[in-house]
Amino acid sequence: MKITSVIPQLRTTDLGASIRFYTEKLGFELAFQYQDFYAGIRAGSHTFHLKRVDEPDPTIDYVRKGEHVHLYIEVDGVRAAAEELERKGVRLTRDVYETPYRTREISLEDDQGHSLYLYENL
């Protein structure tokens, strides 16, 4: 078996708002949308899915409290990304910092509260 991709799925109570967040605020692309139920978001050469649900994602509080992550996204130029996101009105939960494992990172939450980390290797 050869694995060609892995696609995570995030749950949202408002598919339209989540699509707008990822496309307008983060600059990703809508890969597809199936009715008001399901969508694919393309981030560079990678894709993740959004699924509309009736109740908020129960992992959000757990991930937030434990300083865990829903999506860990590699970018070129974390500082420039932070500036661009702030210009677009995205609140960073943690501004640019360097880790002992040689990455530079920022963190933020999407419109539903999912924890996103953008990083670059040092």
C-alpha cells in the first residue's frame, strides 16, 4: 500500500462562515463544496475537510486547555504571515516565537475555535 495523502476533517456549526474564514482570512482555496454539509479547503498542495454539525466540536476546549493543536501548518515566513493575518483582523493567540525544537511559530483559532499553528523551520 502506498499512501498518497492524509486529509483531516474539522467540524463546524456554520459551514459558510468557516469557508469564509479559511479563504478570506487565511487565503486558502475552496476545493469543493457539497451542499451546505461538506467542503474541502486547499492549503497549498494539501487539503482538509470541513463538515457541518449541529453541536460545536467537543475537542475544541480540550485542545485549547491542553495547548494541543488541530492543524499544524508549515509556511514560508511566519513573521510576514503574522502581519498579514493581523491586517485581516485575525487575532493571534500567540505572536511569533521560537521553539527549542528549531521552529518559529504563531498560533490562532479559526472561527469555530480550532487551534491552528503556523510554523517555519529554522
